[in-house]
Amino acid sequence: MTRQRKHPMPRFLPLLVIVALAVAVAACGGPRGAEGGDPRDRRAGAGQQERSAAELYEQAQRSMERGDYRTAAERLEDLQARYPFGPYSRQAQLDLIHAYYQAREMGSAISAADRFIRLNPQDEHVVYARYMRGRANLDRGNDFLTRTFDIDRRTRDPNAIREAYADFQRVADDFPDSEFADDAEEQMVRLRQHLAFYEMHVANYYMRRGAYIAAANRAQTVIQNFQGTPAVRDALAVLAEAYGNLELDDLKADVVRVLEMNYPDHPALQDTLFSPGLGAASRRGDDGES
């Protein structure tokens, strides 16, 4: 068996050992307050750290009282970065959601809410974080241009509204006895109408472009998923018109009958759009055949 060849130890190693020992001895006899030092110094250091956290938190509170929410958010972020496990950590996380929301920094408010939910999944204030996440999503599309030019938000990208609806639904389903549940349910009713309106906005766009299959699909989505909203009546009208343009006369007649039965005063039944009385005439024809 070949014996392993030992590498010679470098000549400078003993010197390094001496230096390391000297450093270790110096560390042991270092300033009081280091590990192994006077316990009173360690307690003083901890007290100073707590006072610093308290000072940052008080500064953030004073900024919020003045309405300076951006400065408040900066102080709270600093507090969390410097004292992530201190006594003010959890409250700072909650206050940060509020500060960012009031500063109209909705993306940051949503991130702050997500962070609180992730770090404190069993905390009783998760419902507040979830509710505020919904409020921030609700306001996310209400930007400067929308407000300045009075743009109807219902015609814009509904992704933020869908997320807000999901947040409010979680509040209503998971925390039905909370103080936020009633408002969450009211928001859901309004947002369903908002989403249904958007679908009809797109359906009408397709109708103007002559994309009748796409228009019919959008109208069917409203009828199937948004029952109870005002958009359903218009969805029936668009669906009947789309079927007519696609020469699907039997399907068109079925939809018109439903429209006449449920919304007899709909304007589409009063003009020439559907051959007025088509639904009633079809019913009479069916009765005669039977």
C-alpha cells in the first residue's frame, strides 16, 4: 500500500498561532459590556436599543398625526430593519400598511399587508391586513390620470378589482364576525357589478368590430357568472343580436323569449333590433303546434 505523503507544515504557522492566541486573549479582556462582561452593561445596552426603537416608533406616530405619511412609513421601515424582533415590530408592520395606504402608495400597502400576513398567519389582526389589502387593490387603479380626466374605472383593466374582490371575499368567509365583514360584503356586491359592466363594455366593443362570436362569449360570461347584476339584461340583448348576426335564428329566438319574460321593458324589445314581438310570436307558434 502506498503511504500518503505528508505535506510539510509551513514554517510561519507557529507565528500565526501565536497571533491568534493573542487576539483571543485580547478579546476576552476587551471592553466591559462584551459577552462575558459586566451584566449591568449588557442590560444598559438592551435598554438603549429599546429606547431607540421607541424613539423611532414615536417619530412615526408624530408624522402620522401631522399627516406626513411618507415620513411615517420611512421611520417604520427603519424600525423594522433595525429591530425586526423588538417589542414594536408587529405594531410597526400594521401601522406601515396604514401609512402607505394614506400616502396613496397602494403597491407598497399591499406588500406591507402581504408581509404581515406571511409573518403572523395566526395573529388576530390578519383580518385587518387582509381588509386593507382589499382597500388598496380597490384604489390601485384610481390613479392621477383617471381622476384628472374623469375616466370611468369600470372600462379599465379589472385585474386590481378582481384581486380586491378576492380579498374582501376572504374577509367575509374567514372572518364573518369581524368588524370588517359587513363592509367587505357590501364591497363585493359593488365589485360584482363593476366586473359585469367591464365584461359588457368589452362585449359591445366586439359587436362594433363585428366580432360576434367573441361578443356572444362575453355576454354568456355575464349571464352565467354575474346573475343579479343590472348587466344581465344587456347581456341578453347583446347575445340575441350576436346570434342574429351569426344567423343562428333558433338561438336568437330563445334568448329573446328569456329577455321578454324577465325584462319586458328593455329598450331592445321596443325598437327594430329584434323584430319586435319575436319572443311572443314564437311562444304562440309553439302553443299552436302543441
